[in-house]
Amino acid sequence: MSFWHFLKQNWPELLDLTRQHVVLVLIAIAIAVAIGVPTGILLTRHRSLRAPVLGIANIMQTVPSLALFGFLIPLPFIGGIGARTALVALVLYSLLPIIRNTVTGILGVDPNVREAAVAMGMTGGQILRQVELPLAMGVIVTGVRVATVIAVGVTTIAAAVGAGGLGVYIFRGLRQYDNNLLLAGAIAAALLALIADFLLGLVEQRFNFLAKAPRISTTQKLIVAFVVLLVVGALALGWSNGRSGAQSGSNQGHVVIGSKDFTESALLSEIISQLLEARGVSVDRQFELGGNLPHEAMLAGRMDLYPEYTGTSFTAILGHQPISDPRAVYEQVKQEYGDKFRIAVSEPLGFENTFAILIRGADARSLKLKKISDVAPYASRWRAGFGQDFKSRADGYPGLSKAYSLNFRDVREMDLSLTYIALVSNEVDLIAGNSTEGRLATLDLVQLEDDRHYFPPYEAVYLVRQDSLARVPALSEALHKLAGAISTNEMRQLNYEVDGNKRDLKAVVREWIGKKSM
């Protein structure tokens, strides 16, 4: 599909994601200005506070965004998943340039001008409002301009905590190996940053006291008016959608359903979402969350349900050493999740998604490789690429390399979605993917047999809060319907429809549910 054809098909969703992006940035910058400018003024009056406050603001900008999101989720009032957490993070990232430029602008006012104001009998408040702020406004607006451009960029990461925005397309494009999605998200985000920089540059010119401000041309005024109308329209559309969504809710309950940031997890979450909506339950989707965020959100009471795998819960969450008995793993996960977290574990969905050690089909055929143990003689010359999760967890690379005596020439840690691209592009020679990945055949990748039975069983299940089951009776009915209902081949085909055929995820799920007559 050409990029232009993609835009014609998906422009409503792209506009909606752009609206979400703009709203997040506008609200975050407004809050940052409301906090940052008064703080900057305060620092010009109390020099002793300047170093510690600016130091804290500096530290906030150095904290990686995903780490900050993970820290915020369990916090009451300001945490959780979705827009609230994203706004807190964006405000923290935006404060430094606003505070610093407010201090710089006010302190940069000519002392002679300030002395003249004092000689005229002006009070401290009058000097601030009528002399210092007007003269410093150009520098302050420069800080707001920098903060806004930073916020536009950081907001793309906010998709990892379910806040929406153009990052949804970027993460989805990486996961699905789809350049159209990547381009749409990246170009739209870049345009937003350029437009914001241009508009605030015009404002900065008008306030700049160091040079005569050039008059704004008619063309520039028309551009400003158009963008203002666009923003107002986006806000109005968001408010209208929010109202209609609230009015369409039913009296059968409300649940928040999450997913991890890969296609299969989103598909499983969409399946349970559509089944619940068919039973009159209002569903808030918080899909494509990065890392361990769904688990943290469940513990914090911000989420009711998300799909997981028993082996992941057994090793990565509960910290046990891998074992090979599927029923033993399931029963222990079910018991410990209930006792420790007050979380129920559904019956297995019918398929297992284990880690798949993958190599290129050409290498498998030429070297006659069928098992993971066959790789050992070549490992010293090979490069491996693993997702961050697999690289660090107990049932991941450390144990695998020991079990199979694999000492690779180089091991790269990267985003899981990018490992497939790296393998196909000959940048690495072996990766750890997913056994139900729908594109294994189309990408000509071969899964090596785990002949030493290193990996534990990874049966797909749903994790659901026990209090949610009591609050929303339809949950139990929907989960019972899905017990054993999805085969490995069906899951692989669903993944391929989304990742390989680039079909809409909701449409794929709707079609599958129709075939199953659920």
C-alpha cells in the first residue's frame, strides 16, 4: 500500500491521534507555565532557592521517560495509566526551560531601568508587572517555545502508558514492521513541532525587547488564525467525543482493560473487550502499554484485566525458577496471584506462546540447523539481538546461554519489534521472538527446537482483579466463553491478519468472534 493510499484510508484515526497529541501538549504546557513562571519569579527574589530548585528541575529532565512513567503509575491521585500520568510527566519535563528563562529574563533587565522605576516611587509589585515582566517576556516565551517542542516529542512516548497521541502509530509501526504507520506518526509529530515553534517564534518576536519586532504579515496572521481554529476544533471534537462516549455507557458496569505493547496482547484484549461490550459493559481500552506497566496498573487498582502468559507470571513476576510442567505452573500462578495480589487467573485460552529462538531460513537450510543446541558451534561468530525483557529476565538470555553454552560474538539489546527487522536485514543472526508470530513464514524465519526444554510453559490467560469479578458479573461469563477457545493456529492467523495483511485490529477480532458465534 502506498503512503498516500494509507493516509486516505486512515485519516480519521490519524486526525484523532493528532487531536489527542495536541490536547496533551496544550494542557501540559499551560500547567507548566502556571507553575514555572511564578517559580522563576520567586527565584529572582530568593537567591538561596535558585540552585536547589533549578537542580531538581535539571534532574527531572534527565530521568528516562519510561522510567518516570513506571514510577508514577502506583502513586495515588497523580498516577495511574492514561492521560493523567502522561500530563504529570510532560509538566515535569517542561518546567526547566520555563523556570530558567523566567529567571534569566528578569535578572537580565537593565539595572538602570529598575533604578528609574524605584526613583519614580513604584512598588515591588508594580516594578514586576509593569517593568520586569514586559521586558523579560521575550526570553520567557523562548523558554515556553523550547518546552513546547520538547513536549511534542516526549508525548510520543506517552503512548506506552495508554495516553494516546501519535506515538501509537510509531510504536505500532515498529511492532508491525509497517513504514506507513511510522511515517504517518513521525511526520505528523514533526509538523506539530514545527508549527508550535513557528507560532511561538512569532509571539517571541513581538515581545523581544532587544530588537524592533517586525510587523506580522497578513499571511502569518492567516496561518495563526488557521492553527488556532484547528486547535479549538480539536478540543471541541475531543469534548464532544468524550460526552458521547460517556452517554453511550450502560448500566452493566465499567471496566478498564489493558494490553502489553505487542499485537497478540492487543488482540486478546480486544477480544474480551468486544465480548463485554456485547453484554452491555462499558470498556475503557488502555492498550499497548510498555514493559511491566499493566501489572503495576493492576496492583494500583487502575486496571481490571489484561492478558498474560503463565511462564511470564511464574518467572518474571513471582520470581520462581523455570519448570516444565504446564499444569503445575498454572496452579501455582493461580494460587500465588490470588494470595499476594488478589488477582484471579482465568482458565487457559487454548494456546501457548513461548519464546521462539529464530534464525533466517537461508541459514537454517544451508547449515542444516534444526535445534537450539545446533547453534553452539557457530555462536562465537554470530550476533544475537534480544528484546529488553528477554535480555534481563530469569527465563531469558542469561539462563539460555548457560543451558546451551551459547557465547555469541555480540549481543544487542533492543526493542522486540526491531529484532525481527534486524534479523531480516542481516544485522543480527539470531533473535528471541514469539512462537505465535504471524509473519514467520512471510519473513522466511525458522524457529529452532528447544531440545533441552529450557523454556517454561507460556499458556495464555487473562488476569483479572477479584473485586472486578464481583463488581461486573459479565466478566465471569465472558472469560468462561474464552476458556480453550483459541488454538495456536488461530492465534497465529489473527496475528498475521494484523501484522502481515495490515488489517484493522478491531475488524479482525469482530470477524473472529462472528465465526465463533460468541
